[in-house]
Amino acid sequence: MDLSLLLTDVPTLVVVIVGVPAVLGAYILGGEFLVRRLPDRARGSVRPWIWVAPALFFVTAFLVAPAIGTVFTSFQSHGGDWIGLTNYQRQLVDFPNGGAWIAIRNNLYWLVLYTLFVLFFGLLLAVLFDRVPYESVVKSLIFMPMAISAVALGVIWKFMFWYQPADAPQTGTLNAIVVNVFHQAPKTWLTDPNVNNFALIAAAIWGITGFSMVILSAALKGIPADLLEAARVDGAGEITIFRRVIFPLMMPTVVVVGTTLVIFALKAFDIVYVMTAGNFGTDVLANRMYKLLYQADNPGGASAVAIILLLAVIPVLIFNLRQFRAVEARR
Amino acid sequence: MTAEAAARVGVSHTARFSPAWVAERLQGAVLHVAVISLTVAWMVPAAGLLISSFRHFTDINQSGWWTALAPPYNFTLENYVQVLQSSNMGQSLFNSFMITIPATLIPVTIAAFAAYAFAWMKFPGRDWIFLALVGLLAVPLQLSFIPVLKVFVSIGLVVQNWGFVGVWLAHTGYGLPFSIYLLANFFRALPSDLFESAEIDGAGTLTVFFRIVLPLSVPAIASLVIFQFLWIWNDLLVALIYVGGTKSVAPLTVTLANLTNSLGQGYNLLTAAAFISMIIPLVVFLSLQRYFVRGILAGSVKG
């Protein structure tokens, strides 16, 4: 560890920690000072723009403008010549194994399996945990993977999926079970194209279930207790109560969590990058984009993949906006 | 157990040792077995790696981690010592702090001002701009990398010249939509009488913001800070794009990912490295879990 670097960089950190709020505070104070000099009528219409201007600048500079730039890049060759749809064509040739098709297929696996299983486990755990007195402890334990990075999560699961030849002792947890309990040959979980995508998705599900559990559990607690009590008095069984009372009332929350999970599934990157680097038929769009950009030096192709990703997200985006406006209308 | 949970479990009124009482107890037992076994199963992957990280190199390669749970106990710290000496985990830990602290602070500060304007000031286009921010929550960051990189390179805002400034600014842009969304929703929920009575008393916008809104919003801001901190600390993609894997600048996630790809059989070091990378998030999480959960709830359950 290079201590000199550590010492030279800490002052930078202090300057930033003290300087940023100071500069922003001074900006707002200065803005207010100027606004007060304005005629009464103008104050109300100038002040808001001073307050939102830094935010709008950053969002425009780092999200909106670059997104538009990426659209342009996706129609250009490496040298900057306009080549129409060629980049897209290259990504979408030779269905089902050429171009980006494997990545698109895998993103679909992620979309369906990851979303459904995370919702299922989240709901199951929320309902079960709601009935035990040590709820907060078990919830914390399930939620803990949310705090760690997907990289660390990938390391944890690489170890779970570890493969040793059949004659060696199995040190990976899953293969130890496969060999010693089921008396089968050990599986190469991460390189066998029949199972590796599901192995990656399982690892991701493990990491994110706490997220859906916590939100669904909050929704569950929002269901009035007398409603459930009334159903019980009427003689409804626990399963009927879940199907007819609890589940319908939780549906809006399930939908919100579901759309968030769909976005996570489409953006899946870290776990794939760490565990297989997208090899052995496990590529996903986000990883393909990274590879095209850094390994193939193909910004046009990478941009095309990013736009394909955006197109996949757009239905969710529209749904989110409608949801938001519906909530606003009820305010 | 809260009163509500007690009501839900249904306090038993059946007589002791009657068949109904026995059936109820059995159901309860099944529930506890299900809850505890699910939780234990959920812990296995992480527990396996944690135990392995304290085992000798030769043991890790010869037997599963579960064998270490039986005597003779043979644990060691050598993996941690070795990984801290041989790889640049210490430097990476420092880099992670250097990236994360400003990249949390800057967007949260900027978002607080903007969110207040969105919540309590009137200006043309306000609702549309806010709607656009909600839309941006879903847009993949991938869409922005290439043009931003081009600009960074052309103006010399690269790690070699400016250190982490580029990645701070990028994280600011990426973190703002969520930060503004979360804070504006919170600010809006504050009772409007507060503002009106303050205005009657002649307090200016600044006074209202700094003296009333900010102090009342500490819980929301705390949630946001924790959320953003963990998000950036755990981020791999943005760090790979704007910082890269050079040893002197790589944060923990990048270093760990590089170790994963290069070590292969050297799994003993990787186990320790993974846990070193988890220490800070786990401490933050365990000590401030309440706020973190609140942030997740505020960000996801809309309205």
C-alpha cells in the first residue's frame, strides 16, 4: 500500500467534503441575494430555476444529452461515417446464435425467471415471517445480501458452484450435495450451457429477494388486521384468506416491485461479468455492450446494443410514468 | 411481538391439551421449522465463504467448508494477511472511500435544493420535468457511457489528470433522478401549514428551507445518503468505465473482480478479499438498517 498517495489524497477528500456544500450553499445564498434585487413580480419566476439549475445541468450533461449522442453513434462507423442501420444489422444477424441474439435470449430468461422467483420468494418469506415473533431477526438475515456488492455475491456463488472432477473430493456445496446425497456425477454449473444461465440467475435471486421481501412485508402490514379477523370469523382457512384477501390487496405493490425487478433483470451485468464474463452462452446485453466497447473497440456496435436495451426498457418506463401520474391524480 | 402481529397469529382461546389445541401447536411448530430452515438455507452460501476464508489453503482445496465445523478446529488468518500483503486491497479500500464519499455528498446536496423547488415552488414545466426525472429512473446507464467518455477524454478529465473527479461527476448525474424523486416526495408530504405560518412570520425561502424543511427531513436524507453510499460502494460498472483497473485507482469492486478472473485456483485469497470488500457495507447496513429499509420503501412504493 502506497502511503504517500494516501496522504496526498486525503486533503482532496476534505476539500470536497467541506467545499461542495459550501459552494452550493454560497450559490443558493448568492442566488437569493440577486433574486431579492429583482422586482416583486419576477422573484417567484426566477428563484425556482436557480434552485433546480445545478440538478438540471448534471442530469442533462450525464444522462439526457449522452443518450441522444448514443443514438447518433449507433448509426455511425468507428470513423464517424453515417452507415445507417448497419450496426443494428450486425447485432441482429443469424438468429438464433449470431450477433446479440444469445444475449437477448438470456435477458429474456433473466426477465422471466428472476422476476417471478424473486416475487415468489419475497411473498412467501413476507407471509411466513409475519407470523413469527422473531420476524425482525430473520428479515435482517435474508436482507443482508442486499448490502454487499454483486461482485462479492458472485464470489460467494462461484464457491457454491465450484466443480472438481468426479474422483476428487467435492469442495463446492452444490456438487457435494449432488455427489453425496443424489449419487450423481458432479455438474459443471458455470460452463455447462444447459444449466449455467439458471445458475447465474439463482445467484442473483438470492441477492435481491430481501428487497422484494421488505417491500411486500410492508404492504402486508398495511392490510387492516380487522379485515383478516373478519375473514377468520367467517370461517375462511389461511390459504383462502391469502388467495382472496391478502393477495388482491397486495397486488399493486407486487406490480411496483415487479416492474423494478424487470428493470434490474434487463440491466443485469455484475454477476455475469464476475462469474462467467459472458462466456459459455451466458452473455447478456449489458455485458455485451461492455465487451464491444472495451474489447472489440466498436463504439457503434456498443451503442446499438445500448439502444436495444433502451427499447426493451421503454414499456416499463411508460408503465412507471402512468403509475406515477395515477398516484399524482389521487393526491 | 407487536400487538398487530399477535392479532394476526390469532391468540388461542382453545382449552389446553384438547385436540384443537394440539393441532394448533403442531401448526405453529411447522411454521417455525419452515421459517428457520428457510433462513438457515439462505445463510448457507455466505456462511460457507466466511468459514472458508478462515481455513488453510490446503484444506480449502481438499475438503468442503462444512468439514471445518467438526473438530479438530483448524482456523487461520493467513488468507487475510496474505491478501492484504500481496494484492492491493488496502489501496482499493482507500480508493473506494475516495470515490464513494464525494459521489454521495454531491448529488444529495444538489438534490435537496432541486427537490425543494419541485415540491414547494411553482414554475412553468415543473410537472413535466419531474415526470422526465421519473422516466430517467428506468433508463439504463449504458446509454450514457460512450458520449460521456468521449467528452471526458477530449477535455482531459481522466483519472491520470484529475483523479476521481470524473467518476464523482458521473455518479452525481446518475444518482440525481432517484435522489430528487425520493426527497421531493418526502418534502411534499410535509404539512403546508408549516410553510404558510412561517411565511406569515416573514421568513424567507432560505429560512424555511434551512430552518424548517431540512431539520424535519433528516430521516429521509439519512435514508438517501445510506442508499447512495451503498450503491456507489458496490458499483462495478461505472467504476470499470470511468476509473478502470489500474492498481493505484481501482476501487474494491474492480480489484475483487480482477482477482476473480485472474486467481483461478487461488480461491483462498479470494474468500478473504470478498469479505474485506463486505466489511463497510455490512457495518453500514447493520447499524443503519432502519434508514436503509425506509429508503427502499420510499423509492419503490410510489406515492
